[in-house]
Amino acid sequence: MSANDVVDPATGMKVCGCALRVTLEMVLVQASIPVREPEILAGDVFDDPALPGRVWDVRREDFADAVGEEFQGLVDRCTSAVERGV
């Protein structure tokens, strides 16, 4: 499990994996969200895997719209902070 992974606090189950890198010039986000059962179980590969999460029932278009809206909000907040010199 990575420090940026999203974990359900009630169950301890990993909701999605997330890698994040931020520099002065860019933000890179890579996320993996399970939309089907894995072909290889994490326990077959890793000594101490995260608990398996549930498979999400989400339409690709709805997910893309939601991510786009959240990302735009993040960009707006960062742009505002830079303009304020924060």
C-alpha cells in the first residue's frame, strides 16, 4: 500500500491506488480503480497485500466527468494560491 492510496477507514480496505508527484511545473496523478475482479490476486504476488477492495459499478463517462470536475477545482485552488503568493 502507498501513502497516497485511498483506504476506507471503516473497513481498512483499499478503495483505489494512487500515485502522486508534484513539482513547481507539474502535477502527475495516476490512479487505479478496480472495475472488475483481478486476474491475479495480490496475495499471490505480495507478502503483505492490502485487503481487497470492492469492484466499482461506475460508468466510464460518469467517472471521467467527476474526475474532470475535481481536477478543475484543484487547478483553480492552486492557481489562486500562486496568484496570492502562497
